[in-house]
Amino acid sequence: MAKQVSNTDYDLEKPLETKVGLRQGLPSYGDPHFSLFLRKVFIKALGYSEDALSRPIIGIVNTYSSFNPCHANIPPIIDAVKRGVQVNGGLAIDFPTISIHEAFSSPTSMYLRNLMSMDTEEMIKAQPCDAVILIGGCDKTTVAQLMGGISANKPILHIVTGPMMPGSHKGVRIGACTDCRNNWAKYRAGTIDIEDISAVNEELAPTTGTCGVMGTASTMACVLVALGMMPFAGATAPAVSSSRLRIAEQTGKNAVAACEQRDRLRPQNLLTKESFLNAITVLQAIGGSTNVVVHLMAIVGRHPKLAGTITIDTIDEIGRRTPLLVDLKPSGNNYMTDFHNSGGMLGLLLELKHLLYLDAMTVTGQTLRQELANATLPIVPRELSVIQPFSEPLCPASSLVVLRGNLAPGGAVMKASASKYKHLLQHTGRAVVFANSSDMAERIDDPDLEVTKDSVLVLQNIGPVGNPGMPESGMIPIPRKLGSQGVLDMIRLSDGRMSGTAGGTIVLHISPEAADPSSVLGIVQTGDIITCDVEKRLLQLNVSDEEISRRQEERVKELQGTDAPWLARDDMRGYRGLYMREVKQAQFGADFKFLTAEGPSAK
Ligand code: FES
């Protein structure tokens, strides 16, 4: 390994090479030799030798937080990553960034995703790292890390904390968080009692790690593998397994090797359109989280060569030729540990091989084709595998669909594979409208609410601006009076998100959002008739164009002079103001305009 720092660093007659190792990104004192001298003064306080400081520096992003149980195993992962770096001749230095957990981020974790991406980008840029290992796991963390990593454009390698193990209640396996929602719905409907729900609460997250179903965290982990940013088993090895630590060690080794071909492996060079098409194929084949549609748009939007070339319609197009192959909750019945034991992402990618762009590059410097050729798939008896053969899919195509129509001119997303009653995929019904989350909470269980199982529940004002952070309230609860009659699913519409672990016939991310005074979603009224036709990809408000225009004009007048979020955002301070003024609509990833590749730098 070439030494990158030596005492000739202090030779004032020689210009400093400042592109690699400890010498890169020196603070500005107007005298680079002094800047390096000073840097070495301080790092030696930690006991480093000149030999150690001469190695390629691998930054390790540490997102451990006692408020983030999904990341509780980060300390042993860091130890293993460091071992991999150091036995292969690098110097591993870890540093913290923001950590975000779903249950501990108010108003929502999504509100903080872009902030974390800015933190990640700026710390990667500011510190002397030749390559960076990003340790994330919980839903928004891996997304923020990839967004920031693409913008920083140094070689990045991902490792996730991995899925938690399932728990058990009365002999039935349960796990966060599909079963959190199922059991809570049963409790609301009165089919289980307070003792049961309390016992279930103890077992839903029995170990550290990310939610053990195909929620957003697991989906993103699979997407990272498909993008070539993480080893195959990295997506599925349980958080508490020794495999995960070996994958971490391997990641450390890969990071040192990446320094030898850093330009080729910078994310803006490594990630191509084909990499993203592979990721979308995997997203559809696993019945992945709807949230990842938004996240992928934000990630692509950071890439100067790809921004605008992949849209939500690309997701729908790829879905039409991609079958659902993985039988995991919430679309199916199993858990991430079952996926891992069935061969995990290696098994899935081999099934999908003819749909993939195999010449896409991975962080090892090898193509996906080479990586697949070098890997060995464990033999799993067919009846024990949760990965279906390509010829026997769980659903022939279109796990995730994109709907359009006068109600969603910018698009809306539905996980059709998670619909409980398939007849709802072609349905016309009477709207029952809730103006916002508190209105819904107040009225949803009102015994006098005029609602039937054929109604269409509409929730307004939970979009990116209307309810900052676009909360996961899109899975509107079934009104208790219908739940107690055994109704498990209804068509529900909103401009918000739902947890990737949730299921039902639920239309999300309607764009433009209701808070936009010109939106159609914002003028829907109880009693209007709405058609949702998945086959036709249609979301239609059956009200005349004239009436829609009349209501829109009236609404614009009504909002004038009020503190409606869309109008009041220019007067907001701090991060809240930045978020409200800069956030884009869901169809564009809900990133901040000034961070995207089509933002200010493009001009
Ligand atoms: Fe962290 Fe589900 S709450 S992954």
C-alpha cells in the first residue's frame, strides 16, 4: 500500500499533494504545510503513528444513538468494519452523524431525512476520507446516507444493521411492524383484549435490528444490493448473527480496495441508469415499500447524470414486466430471516437474472454478472423457500403501481400486492373526506359517521408541506363500526405516506398535495364519487371540470390571509422554514430544491 504522508510533508520547498489521505481537505490557514502540521499535531493526541497516518483513510459513519434501537448493534459492526480495514492496510476512523428512528422523530422521520443527508454529505466532504462506509438501517437513514454520499461523490460502501428476529405470541410468529398494525386493528375492532395487546407489545421487537418484514428498511437494504452498493447477504443477514459481522469485515476490506480505483467507484460514476433499473426491478419483485418510490426519486434526483431520466412512471413500466417473487409480509406471510435462509438477495437476483442489467458495476469494481458468477447459492428445499421461481410468481406483475387522473395529475402510488380485497382494485364509491389528521382522529370512530364498506376514505393535508414530513398516516384506520363487522380493507386515499410494513388498498403520495391551493385533492368533498381503477391506472374525481374550477377559485379566496402552511411558509424560521420553502412534491422525492442535481448548481 503506497504511503501517503511522510515527514517531507513539512518541506516548504515541495508543494503538497492534497488529494488523498490525511492531506486532503485541509482547513484554510493560507499555508497548506502548516494546516497539515496542525492536523497531525491534533490527531497524534489520539496516539496515531506516522505509519498509521500514511494509510488510506476509511471514514466510518456511526449512526448509533440510544434513541435508535434499530441501530443498537452498531458498536460491534464498527469493530468488525475496522478489523476489515486495518488488516488490509487502511486506517479506519469513525465519526458520528444524525441518527433517525421512526418512533422517536417528531413530527416524522421523513421531516429529518434531508437534514441527515446534508449532515452526511458535508461531513464526508469536510473530513479527510479516501472512502466512506455508511452504517445505517432504520428507514430514512440509508436513504439519507445514499443521497448525501452521491452528492459528496467520494467512494461509499453501505452496510446496514440488519433485520431483527421475529417474536412469538401464543405460538404464532409476530414481528414489527406489520403485526404491530394487524394486532392494533384487531384490538380496535375488539377481537383481542388489553391483556393480549400488552403481551404482543413485549414480543413484536424481540431483538435489535430493523423491522423484520419487507418494510422500508428491508426494502432499502435490498435496493442497496441491487444498486451494487452492498454485498448480497448484507440485506438479509439477521442483526444478531455472526454473518453480519463477517459482512462488516468484508465491507472494510472492500473499502480499502476501493481506494485503488477511487474515480471509477465514485457514486456518480458507479451508479448508472442501469443500476437504478435493476433496483426498481428488485423493488417490484420483493413487493417493496411504497416509501422507497419517494426515496428512489430523491436519490436519482441527486445524480447529475441521471436526474430526470427515471420517474415514478419508470417504476410502473418496470412493474408491468416484473413478477412478485418474495413471500414476505406485508404482501405475503413470512419474515426477513426466512428470506435470508432461502438464499436472500443472491437467490432473488438469480431468479431475476434475465430482467437485470448484468454489466452494472458494483462497489467491488466487479460487474453484477461477475459477482453473481462468483457467488454460491445455498441449496434450499423448494418447500422451505420463500423465493418463488420466476415461472410461479405470487403475483404476475405490478406489485407497485402508479395511478394518474384528474385527482392526481402528478401521480399517486399504490402497493396493489398488499390489497386485501382484490375487487377494490377496480372500485367506484362515495367519498368520506377528512380535512386533516386531527379531523380524522376525531370522527373516524363516530358511530354516526355516514360510511359503508364501499365508501372511499379520503384524508387531505398530510403531504410534504401540509403536514411537514408527510406522515405515515395514509393507512386510515377502518372505522370501528365497520371493523367490528369484519371489514378488513377499504379504498383509502391521501397525499401522505404509509409505513412500508402496512398493507391494504391504499393510494398514497397524491400529487399535487392538498395543501397546494391549486390541487384537486384539496377540493374533494364528502359525497363526491371517486373511481380507482388499477388496471387502467386511473384515479378520477367524478365531478365536472367546471365544478372543479369553481371550487378551486373559491378555495384560493378562502385561504387568502390565513396561516395555511402553503402561504405561511415564507415567515417560518430555522430548519422548519427551510424545509417548508424548499421541499419538493412526492413525485420528485420530497428532496430540497437546492440539494438536487437540477437545483442551483445546474444553473
Ligand atoms: Fe427502524 Fe422499522 S422502526 S426499521
